[in-house]
Amino acid sequence: MQDLAAVEVLAIDKVSLGYGQRLQQILQVLETQTTQVEDVVLLDKLADFSPLWQKILQKFKVSEQLIPLTGCVQPSDLNDVQNTLSQLLAENLPKDANGSIVKKIISRG
């Protein structure tokens, strides 16, 4: 453990901070300083962000402007996947009596 501590002391000025460490620093600065950012518009739900990002974003006036998934216009496997994902998000897939999702995919082959 002492060797690891010694390496950490040597590396502190030579190795850049990791992603999480940089976010922690941003959060600390936002605790004491204000920014010129007046508000933030999210295209995804705040709940979809990691807990650390949620803490950072909560320092601002946040509004959500959710963008629906767009689909491929040509019949294709990609179109099938996008439509299924869109229906899953909307939670309107047909279900059996036991609650299982029923999804028919018609083969174009």
C-alpha cells in the first residue's frame, strides 16, 4: 500500500484527472460560483443521466424537451428495431393475458 501511495504522489502532477474526478471538481466549483448559463434544455429525461450528472444539472434551471425517436422510412430490419423500441418507450406493445409482450416480425426474405 505504501508503494501505491508513493506512485499516487508522483503521478498527481503528471497524470490528468479521470472523467469522474473532473465532474466532481465541476460540482465543487458550482457549489460556490455562479455561471453565465441561465438554463439548460435536456433532450433526454433527467432521470436517464448518471447520479453525478444529475447533481451537476440540478445546479441550473433545467427543462426537458424530449425528442421522440425517429424511424427509418424504408421497410428494413432497422425500421423493425426502431419501431419496437419506440413502442417499448411508449409502453403500448400488445400483451398476452399473462402480460408477455407479443411482437410479430414479418420476414421479408
